[in-house]
Amino acid sequence: MQNKEFQDSINKITEKLGQEASGLILDDLGILLADNLNMNKEIEQKDNTIADYKQRNEKLLETNSGLFQQIAMAKETAPEIPLYNEPTQTEKKPFDFREAFDEYGNFKK
């Protein structure tokens, strides 16, 4: 309830009860008024804080998106897939020991 609405409600109560009866409960109404004022101030502060956080969040999102656009992303290269059934391996030749040794029996370099 806003302050004006709350104050109007209290005024209606005092009019209905009259001055004498309203004087008896005036202290209780004063406590209610003070609590209502404090609660409205606290709600207003929290609303301001929330609005500030939302504004900061939007600025951070803009800044971060700008930074991500500046960072160069590494291009992922997919392995090349042959378009047709091309033999990927060459024919294996049998190993010949004569090719590994020279005429004196030493390993060739």
C-alpha cells in the first residue's frame, strides 16, 4: 500500500470511530504508520538497487559481446574425406635383406 492510501485508510477509521475512540488506538495507528513508511522506503531502495543491477548487467553484456567479437576463433579443420573410393595405402612390398646391407655385411645408411 502506498503512503497516501494507507493514510486515507487511517483517516477513515478515525472518522468512523470518532475522536474519543480514535484517541485510544492512536498509538497503535502511529506504530502502523511508522512501519508502513519504513517498509515503503526499504522497498523503494531495493527497487533502485534492482534497477541499478539490471543496468550494470546490460552494460556488461554489451562489453562482453564486443570482446568476443574481437577474439579470433580458431577454425576447426575437419579431416579430409576422399570423395570416391581411392586406395589410401600403397601396395606393400616384401622386405628384402639385401637392400638393408652393403656388400661387406654392414647396414646401409
